[in-house]
Amino acid sequence: MTSSATLDSSLPTVQPGSFLTLHYRLAGPAGDVINTFGGQPATLSLGAGELSPAVEQRLLGLPEGARATFELPAGEAFGERKPEMQQWVARKLLDALGDPDESYAVGEVVQFPTPDAQGSYAGVVLQVREDGALLFDFNHPLAGQPVTFEVYVIGVL
């Protein structure tokens, strides 16, 4: 870890359940997957599942105003890649969930609703068959890869 922060015990520090305002960047070997440094900072509640547990662990104890960079080994941040997370989806189901006139291309990210319709999850198109079925990879894009996590903790409540 590399970090810079003034050691001031009067500053609030990140604890389990803290509400945070921060800029962060997650990157793998191919580059950034998410980077808020060029725009609006993120706000999140630690422990709410918005970041992986391994990434959240790196935040614990950081004081407000801290800047740090962590190198997480392959598989630690988002687990290992799981072959069973690659699944064929029938075109009929895609049509029912979205626009029947939609076309899909290899490499495209497609959002799917959760069964309770309260959220969504994403899959990357790996292959398109002649019958219209698509092979999706539902693994996290950084699963099985080393991850760089850079953070600037703006505020801690």
C-alpha cells in the first residue's frame, strides 16, 4: 500500500458502517474498470455491498483526507473466474426482458433485472449463435485478476 494522510487523531476514520464520500479507481491489467476521479465523487455505506469485502477492508482505519493505493493479488478483490458463470441465454428470453429489435455484439455489456426487479446485474456477450442465443459471461470483469484500488477519502460520517 502507498498512502498519504496527515496523522491527526481528531479526524474521523473509516469504520464498519461508515457513510463515505470518496473518489476511487478500480483497475486491472487492461486498465480502469471504474474511475470517479474525473467526475462526481461516490457516496456509499461501508458494508452495504457496494464494494467487494476485500476492497472495503482496505478502507478501514483510513482517516478523512487520506489518499491511498492498494495492490490486491489475483482473485482477492472479486474472486476467481468461475466457468459456470458463463451461460447461454435464449433470444426469446432477451426479447421478453427488453427490446425484441435489439441487436447484440460480442463484447457488449447487457443489463439484466434481478428476479425481484429491485436491481440489476450485468453480463458480457461472448458469442452469438445463428439461432440468436447468446453466451454471456456473468463473472465480474476483474474476477481472477490482480486489482489496483486507488482511493481519496473526502468525508466520513
